[in-house]
Amino acid sequence: MAEASWQARGVVKGQATGAAMISRTALSFLGDLDIRSGKVVGRSSDLLGDCVAGRVLVLPASRGSAGAWRFLYQLKVHGTHPAALILKELPDPSVTQGAILAGVPIVVEPAAAFWDELTNGDIVQVDGDSGCITRR
């Protein structure tokens, strides 16, 4: 796969690299993920049974709750957190708070071509400072 890059909007600073895990459904950090294993347990997710640990989670949106920040932070404590988040739209404020505490970069609103060109498993680098997404 050829290297490519897309511009997005940085929301949470930091850099991370990992394999892309693409979902077509929104994900809730409160209820859809098991914090000890990092596995998706929410039955409404198309990632059911997959593990988010170390992956760049690519989502259309986050489904939030006031307590979502604790679950994202606990994923970090257990070493089962995603490396970064890429979303079509701004995440729920609680998810943003959890990502800041957990050191998980977030970028949003990537260029339209991103959604057609990125495939599951591609190795991507996410720069939450500049908003740049690069496929390696």
C-alpha cells in the first residue's frame, strides 16, 4: 500500500501509530468496551469481539455519556486503550476529556478521500497537534 496523508483537525494533542480499526457504527466508551481486555462488547457495534488495544480507532462518531471519560482513562490504566481516535465529527466532551487524561490523540473531520482510501489494518500515524494522518 502506498504512503498517503490526509489533513484533519486536531482535537487532542499527541502522536500515535497503529493499525487502523475501522467501524461504520458509533462507539460508546461507557458500555461498549471491556476495560480489562479492550474488547468491544457492545452488541450494536460492528466491531463486536475485536480488541481496540494499540489500534487507531476510526469511527463515524462517539456515543457519549458523562462517565465516558473514566472508561477511556481506565483503558489506559489497564494498557488496553486505543492508540488514537479518528472521527468524522467532534467527539462527546466526556470522550475528549478521557482522551486528554489517557494521552490518546484525537483528530476529526479528515478530508473526504480518507474514508474511501483507508482500509482496515493499514498502519497509520496520527498527529493530534497538526491534524495530519499518514498511512505508512
